[in-house]
Amino acid sequence: MSTNNKPKMTEIEVYGVESIPAQDRTSTPLDLFRIAFGGANSFATVLLGAFPIFFGLSLTQGLLATLLGVVVGSAILAPMAVFGPINGTNNAVSSGAHFGVVGRVLGSYLSLLTAIAFYSIAVWTAGDAIVGGAVQLFGFKDSQAFRGVAYGVMALLVLAVCIYGYQFMLWINKVAITGASIVLVLGFIAFSGDINFSYKGAFESTSTAGFWPAFLGSAFIVLSNPISFGAFLGDWTRYIPKNSGGAKVIRAAFLSQIASLLPFVFGLVTTAIVAEKAPDAFENFDYVGGLLATTPGWFLVPILLLAIIGGMSTGSTSLYGTGLDFSSVFPKLSRVQATIFIGIISIALIFIGRFGYNLVTSVTTFVTLIIVCTTPWMVMMMVGYLHRRGHYLPDDLQVFNRGQKGGAYWFRNGFNIEAIFIWILSAALSLSFVNLPGQFVGPLGNFFNGLDISLLVAVILPAVLYGLVLMITPEAAAIHGEKGARFRAAVNKPIAPIVKK
């Protein structure tokens, strides 16, 4: 498709969650790769890569846990890319086909949770790196006030990107792919002489008590990164033409997260170095401080560049979609107004989470909630997609956003009660099986000798239950395409007409 209609990156985006017209869908699967990888190619991901070492794994064990988390998370995430090109809107609105056009606000609140989490992590890590770099390079004095200023500046920079919208964010992430990747490669060179591939950690073997909870807990933390993009992929793929969707966008989404092994592995190997060379920082979970204390002098400036570029890319990919979606939850707000509103709330929570709570507690709490709440929602979306054979009625998805009622996805007053109940049950049971070493253990977390099976519950339970509901609940034939439903023959019953409330 010609890109003649593509707006300039300095033009404020005019579209909200309404379906993007075909002539304005000027993006490609490569653009999806750029945004999704750019959003993960940052200090925030580096910090998550540090957790396997903090949980006591050796370098080899940590690498295996990281690979497991990235690959499994990427596989769960990738199919969520298909909804944007089909419906021309974000994933929360698309979820109305399965949760009801009002019940789809569940997706909006999941995106808010994820946005606050990764916006916060991006700002915290970037701010800490900026302060630490300024202290070492220019002799500034570290203080809570200085850190507060750094956090505030980074948060406002990210908010400005989100206000301009999609094209500006795409440009930022193009820069992040190249710039951050170069810095990380330089980082491996800078620390090459200090990497200890025989770093042992706390567990002599896989049979050592506590190993498997630490291993699975580490994979759990890593997996949260790709899962966090689930609610946001449609924000970017809605600008991709329908005929460029399908396998192309699934592949782009999957590869974007596989590429995030670059920052993950950098975080892993440098944390092992920090553990040996800066044990005080390691014990206090001050990864950024430990990294700056052990880095060669010539690499300090590149670290600052990584902090700024990565902070803006990760923060903007997180915050942008939530501002976009909440302009439909609160129709009186434009996309820009909703973005500013959500941004102000998020900035306040950034300061509360960083100064009011322990960093590890804040990160692990966010990560746990994201996985146990978002994974069942994503799985149900995929099961629904298979059942409908990828056939949707984009106009009917916009009923709630336009202040109307009725249509193919009205269900019971806009809610699919069965689907929402399955999500609640799946998220609650998944949370109860969480077992993060020393951080969070659910009431059933030790039921399987300390093994964390929360992800299995979050995937299998909603897939089975929602699949059964679709098999036994009759749906109107008009909801499906010419081939009909996959799991059950549709019935010939009327669809509620779309009318004003």
C-alpha cells in the first residue's frame, strides 16, 4: 500500500479507537516488529533479566530460565496481533466480540494495569541510571530529590510522545532498535573480561531444595515482558491493512520478543558481575547502582543514552494504548485528554511505588498481576477467534464507544456473563498458585511442592472452560462468516438492532 497518506510524526494523531479507514492504514508488519522490539529493548527489560541471578540461579540456569520465559511468552503473545488488521481498532475493543461490547472494559483495565507497571519500571530504571551517571560523570550528589526530578523529567518526556501519538512513537522505537542495540552490544564488549560463565549461584544442582521454585519464578518474571504486550498489540496493528495481517503479523510479534533476548541476557550476565564485584548493591537489589559501580568509565555515557532512549520507548509503548482506550471508556475525553489524564495518575503512582515501597516488591507485584490477569483474557480471545474463524463485525464492536446498544455482541446488556465469570475464576485460581521465592506465595503456592503452576492454570483453565461454553451456547448465525462457527453450528436467531441509548 502507498504511504502517501502517512501523517508526519510531528502531527498529533487524530484517531481514537474507531476503526481506522483502509486508506489510512499505512503501517506494515515490520513497523509492528520495530515498536514491539523497541518497547522491549530497554533498561526495563534489562532489569527483569536480572531476576534469575537475584533468585539465586547460576548463569547457565538463569539463561535457561530466560530462554523458557521469552519463548513461551512470545508464543502466547504472537496470536494477539491478528485482531488489529481485521477490526482496525485496538484489542480491548476487539475483545467486545467475546466479553460483550460493555464487558470489553475488562481489557481496558488490564491495559491500564500493564501500562502503569511498565511505564513505572521504565521511568524508575531510566531515572536511576541518569542520576547514577550524573553522580559519577559530573560529581552531582545523589538524593531522593534528585531522583524525583529525574523520574519526573522522564515521565513527562514519555507523556509528550504519547500525546503526539502513533507516528511519533513509531519513530522513537525505530531509534530505540538501532541505538539501544548498539549500546547493548558495546556493553557486552565493555564487560567481556568480567563475565564469569561458571558463576554458580545458590543451587548446586536441580535437586537442591528451592531450585525449581527459583527457576520457574525466574521464568515467570521474564515471561511477563512479552505477556505485557498482549493488550497493546492492536494499538499498533490497527494501522496495518487487513491483507497484511494473519501469519505476517503473528511472525513479526513473535520475532520482536525473541529479539528481546539481547537486553535480557545483558541484564543476566551483568547481574552476575555485580554479585561478585559489588555485593552490597546486589544484596540491596540495586542493579543500576551496581552496574554503574562496575562499568568501565568509557561506557558510562552509552549507559545514559540507553536509559533515555529505552525509557522513552518502553514508557511510550505502555502509556500510549491506555490513553487511547480510555478515550472510549470515557467518551467525553478525546484521545489527547485521556492520555494526559492517565499520564497524571501514572506519574503519581510512579512516585508512590518507588519511594513508598521496596523496588522488588513493586516489580514482582505488578508482574504477578499482569500474568495471572492478562493471560486468561488473551487465551479466551484466541479461543474465540478460532471459534469465529477470524470473522468479526467491526461496526458492531463500536456500539459502546458511540453511546449505542444492541448489535451482534450485545449479549446481556453488553456483557457476556459466562466469559467474564470464566476470566474471574481463571485469574483467581492462577493467582492462588503463584510461588515467587521470597516475594509472593499464593494460598495454593506450595500445593505442588513449591512448583509454580499459575501459568498452566492461566492457560489451560480458560481454554477448556470457554471452549465448552462456546460448544454448548447457541450463537446467532449472523455473527459468523460463510463457513460458520468452528465448535458448534450456529442457530438462526435475530440480532438485537443497534439503537441509541
